[in-house]
Amino acid sequence: MRKDDGLGEVERRRLRWRARRGLLENDILIERFLDREGEQLDAEDARALAALLALPDNDLLDLLLARKEPAGALDDNRVRALLARMRAT
């Protein structure tokens, strides 16, 4: 898959499944984002989203609500760009 290729249906379904969280707030924000932009996600977007989804629920919510900014390994241009798109929900 080239960098600019969109994700296939299977990859999008896996991301949606993985995006199911313990906090309803996270579920709502992520589902809205995926409903709006899921068709346009590429492999790098999927990697950035996977990095965000690896966080504990409260840390992810803090990032989604802009209470905190990405730090450490998450302080990456692709993660920041995806997070900005997710916050626009």
C-alpha cells in the first residue's frame, strides 16, 4: 500500500473496533471523527490513530479535549495533525 492510498474496508472496520473505549466521551468523539473522515484515512493516519488508541482512556480524553498536548513518542507531526482533525469534530 502506498502512503497516499486510502485504507481498505477491513482496515477501517478494525480501526472502528479498536476505537471502542471504556469512556463514552471517547467513543463519541472518535466515532464522529471516523464517520466524518474514515473514508479518507491512509496508512499513516491509521498508525497515528493506533498510537493514540494505545493510550489509557483518561489520557486520550485529555488530548481529544485539548487539555494536554502530545508529548514524548506522540509528539509527532502526523499525530498532531490527526489530533487536530479529531478535535474539529
